[in-house]
Amino acid sequence: MLLSDPTPLITTPVIPVITIDRVEHAVPLARALLAGGINVVEITLRTTAALGSLRAIVAEVADVIVGVGTITTALDVSHAVDAGADFLVSPGTPHVLAQALADAPVPVLPGCATVSEAMTLAAMGFPVLKFFPAEPSGGVRWLSAVAEPLPNIRFCPTGGVNGDNAASYLALRNVLAVGGSWVAPPELVAAGDFEAITARARVAAALRR
């Protein structure tokens, strides 16, 4: 297995992309998702609470695999790894960031939106890529079109993926999983409505690849 290959960690069809404003929400959120059958999450580096939330989940909810998303710099890589990230996710992958991700001691999902980007990243040793933003970049039709010319690359599409279209993505043979915020939307997290999040997680976990 390549170090950069996140496949063994992606055990659910949906990876909730979560934005946390308060560290105290992190552990009950992770437990709510786990209760609904989702044990893989991506915490975005969009708030000052992100790394603290990561540390809290790593310390208190050992059964949840925690990725860190919105990785845009080499410093983000270092901070996320130091805080205990199980894997890393970037929205896009310029050359300098690609090298930092290649050197990371954890698996990564580098972001791409074009065939050329996908080919370049695959040549660097990344077998699974984040396709972002999926819907604006061609969605299911794009992924279907590249399946034959790029047979050895698998994708995790995010960006416009939701409960209504996730199954269409998961039906594609080159899709490992999908990511999206609909399972644990920021408004439910902020309100502390973890029962509603568990209910959404159950529906997402029942989707099939």
C-alpha cells in the first residue's frame, strides 16, 4: 500500500465535511455521527476551533477516523499532522503543496478539477483524488467520461454533492466515497442538534457504493 493511499481508511460511503466553531461541539458531534454509522469525518480548517476540535476527537472518540480538509499550505500539513490527523484533504493541489502532501506521514486526498491535474497527481503517486468542486466541474458526467482513459484513479467528489445526488456518484466504479456537509450542516452543529445529525448519518451510511 502506498503511504499516500487513503483507501483503507475510507470505510463509509459518505465522508461528512464538518465546520466546527466551538471545540465543545467536537466530541458530541463525532459521537453523533458514529451512532449513525459514520466513522470517518473531515474537519475543515475554516475556523479557529478546527485543530482543537481535531485534538478533542482524537483524544475522546477513538473509533472515529479524522481527516483535515481545506489544506492549502505546507504549514497546514504540519499543523494537521501534529494535531493527530489520520488523513489530509486539499481543495486543489499546486506543485508546492503537492510535494508537501507527498512528504506527509499520513494518507492524503489531493484536490483536482481537470484531467491534466488528475494525471499529474497520479504520476506523483496519489491513487485517490478529491474531485472538487464536483458539480460545477462536471459532476457525474465528468467522472463517467474519465473512467476509461484514467482507469487507475479513484475519486472522492465533493462540492455540490448532497443527499439527492450522492447515490448517482456512488454508483460510479471510479468513486471511492463522496464528501459533503449535508450530513452535519453548520447550522445543526451550532445548534447542538446532534440527534438530527445522527438521523442524517444513518441515511448516509445506508448508501451503497
